Amino acid sequence: MADDPVRGTVRVRMAPSPTGPIHIGNVHTAMFNWLFARQRGGVFILRFEDTDRARSEARWEDVIYSELQWLGMDWDEAPDRGGPHGPYRQTERLDTYRQWARRLLDVGAAYECYCTVEELESERQAAQQEGRAYQYTRKCRDLTPEQRERRRAEGRVPAIRFAIPNDHVVIVDDMVRGRIEYPTSAIGDPIIVRPNGMPLYNFAVVVDDLTMHVTHVLRGEGHISNTPLQVLIYEALGEPTPSFGHFGHVTCGSGAKFSKRHGEGYIGFYREMGILPEAMFNYLALLAWTPGDDREILTREEILAEFDINRVTAAPSQFDLQKLLWINGHHIRRLPHAELVTRCLPYLQKAGLVAADPDEAAMGLVKGVVALERPRIETLEQITGATEYFFRDEIGYTPKAEKLLFGPGVIDGLREVRRRLAALPEWSIVALERAGQQLLDDTGLQAKAAYQPIRAAVTGRVASPPLFDTLFWIGRDRAISRLDLVVSGRELPKAAGAGPR
RNA sequence: GGCGCCAUGGUCAAGUGGUUAAGACUCCGCCCUUUCAAGGCGGCAACACGGGUUCGAGUCCCGUUGGCGCUACCA
């Protein structure tokens, strides 16, 4: 179903203000818009609401493009690629707003208001002192042409106000929350165009959405209260009203609602820590939506095939890093191994563990150790901490490892281990396993008692992948020199980070 | 203050008048196991409150409370 039965092709949009790094919540609604469009063969539009010139910057537009790209979402019409209904930046559409404002004036649905900011402010304060809710008095609504002329002569430049119809209830059939009723008595006549010609948000969105033929306005719940006014403007203009749907907000961190600053609400924060885009996509899809059964780990394709706006919940939701990490772990484990290696490599290089242009041997080691850690890591970045002892000559020892190495009889045991490892005819996992078994047979020790000290001595920690794989990839020379150090009784270097292992 | 939206465990959530109120994350325990993970099994933990409607209410209605939003010459 490529087309909406009554309106033709589905057209949706994301309309952010480029005033800071895009918030997770906006990415979430962008994603639902994208899913809705792609599922129906529709069009996904990107438009920037940059009328707040002081705070809008081009670099934030780039951030938005790259975050969408990272998540695998594409767009059809936008400033960067044009489209039939552009331009796609509000500051480049001023003429259009002027034309539509003229039309509102002509049909008598809007009027010029000559009140000054100071006058309005004092009215507002008066209302506040009397304890009544302020609403514009509408005193410019019925100005005669002569009165308007007189004010102009005083040098006043008018703003344009929209005339809200009296005693009328606007009904919106919201796609995610059903019928919403809103009395017009709660809305004062709003200014829609400033004296300097700059349109205000609620007017500009309507003009943009109608001239871009947007069929479904899917956005955050913060816009619910704006919707009745917007519907009134569509009606006054005699233009068809799009369908509306309002998603609950996604909040991040402890209560802080709109922290657009760096940190938890910024999606790049998660990318940098090694969250896979497919995991982020998966997690975000599960916020306010479920496939209708118990599945939690889903691919982008599965989500695209099964997303259903009728199953989207209206309640707000809290972003939970723990669950994202769990989902990320699953996606890491389901990645083809070569692909996982490719994605881990930059993290290892950034940590200085692997050269910028690793040779074949280095890549062999990377592949080997990534395979060992694959079931253990939850983020790509964790690969560095988890595998550094495979790459460095010098390692640090955690308190737990140190304590274990000081246990009774441990040093003597390790001397014997060192001797056997040095004598091994072949350094392979099979040979190491055989030697390990031999050690148990000869000493009568339990595996745990025999192996943990070895692990601690060669890795500096008490937890690692299976011992013989670990030894194999550490290599004979490093393993032996680490054993020598431990056996020597010299003080062991401390592990840098307070890593638990 | 006025108006609007929202309300199931700590978190994400299933549920569309009749269920012992699913499932997942987190946490705890057990199994597996050379350690740590992964995996398997099990456990703790919820319908915000008060009234209705109904034979019967987490589900419908009203009110209260709480959270959020709008109430701008912000978006």
C-alpha cells in the first residue's frame, strides 16, 4: 500500500531546530516517522526550523544528518538534497509565510495588531496582580482602517495575530491517543508574524506542512497543546488537515528532561562507547512499541516489517542504559566475526594497543582475541580493557590477582609451570591443554587450584577467557616472562584502572 | 492559576470486562563450568488513591493525587 486511500502518497517529516546536539527523544520520533514512511512507500522529509537565528548553527544540521545515517535511516527531501517542495529551511521560506499570512488577512482570519511589547507586558502584569489568567484583550481585532492608519502614522509597525473563533471545541483524532478535545476559549489570539516579518512557530509549521503536502504529523507529546491552534489555521486557510499522532517523550537520566547538552541524552555518547547502531535501533523501537509477542532482539528489517503505529503506547518512557547494553551484547554476538573485528579495530587502535596499519600477524592476534571476548563484552569499547594484556609487554596486577599469587605454595607451583611451558615442544592450544591435564595428573590438584594462579600470573587478573586459549594468544615469551616476574618475588605493578577483574 | 496529555514491579512493557496480572532488563539463588562471561532453571517485585457502572473492573465513567506539556513578538 504505497498510497493513502484518500490523500495519496504518505508524506511525513522530521522538523528539528538545529540548536544543539540532537536529543535521543527526537531520534526516537524521527525513527517512528521513518518506519511509517518506509513501510508505506512514503516520503520522509527533513526540514530545519531555524527561525531562532541566534541559536541555530549549520554544524547541528550536520550532526542530525550523521546521526540518522548512523542508524541507517535515509531521507527523501531535505536541504542537502533538495526536493520538489523546498526550500527546507524556514529562514529561506520567508516569502511563503508572507503570502499565506496575506491570505489569512484577506479572509479576515487574521488581523494587524499595533500593540507594543511594553503595552502587552503591562497588561500581562495587571492580569497577574488581579490573579486572573492573562489572555490578549483582542483590542486590535476590530480596528477601523482609520484607526490603523493613525497608528501607522505614530510609527508603529504591526504584528499579525490569528483570530481564534469563539466558543468552539477543536476535536483532534490522534493516531496514538484517540480523541482529544480542546476548547478555543483557552487560546488567546496568538501572534503569527512578528513586525519584522519573521513567522512564529505555530504558523510556520502549518505553512510548511501544508505546502510540503505532509499527510501525517507524527511528533512528541509536547506539541499536543499546539495542535488545536494549528488545526484552526488549516481550517481558516481552507486547506486539508493532516492526521496527527503524538508520541510520549523519551526521557534520559535522572529526571533531567531536556538536557540537550552532552551526556546521556546525546546519541553520539552511545556511539562512542561502542553501542552498535543496530542495537540502538532495536532498543529505541522497543520504547513505546512492541512487536506484539515476546521477542526483544530484532533486526532493522524485522522492525520495519512489523512496526505498527496502532501498537504504539501514549505513555512517556525512560531510557535505560542497562537494557540497551544487554541488547547490544546480543547484537555483538550475532555479528559475523569478521565484521565484529572490523568494528572493534578502531577502539583498539585508539587505545594504542594496535598500530594504525597492522600487519598480518597483528591482525591475526586481533581476530583471535576478539573471538575470545565476543561472548563477554557488552560494548565495542570494552574490547580494549578486556584484551590489553594480549597486546602489551608490561601488565598490571589487580588486588585480587595479587592476593591469589601470595597464597601458600603458589610460587613454587608457578615455578614448575614455568619450567613445563618453556619445555613445551609446540605452542598450540591442544598442546597447552595436554600439558594442563598432565599438571593435574602429576600434582593431584583440582583444576581451579592449579589454573587460577596461572591465570593471575599471566593476565594480572582473576578472570579471563578459558586459560589455554588465553595462554596461546599471550604467546610463550610473554607468558614466561610474566611468570618469571611473579616467581622472582619482586613487587608487581598495579593495574591501572580499578578494573574488577 | 487555566487548559491538555499521561498513570501496570526500580526500568521497558503485555493486557482492549472474567487471567494464578505475561515477558524482558536489573538484582538474588541454583545448574553448567578451570575463572569470568554466555546459556539453562528458579526467586524478589506492580494494576497511584477514592467513588461509581456492572453478576464481575488493571480494563468503562467521575473525582483526587502525581508527572509532563501549553498558556511568548521560543521552537
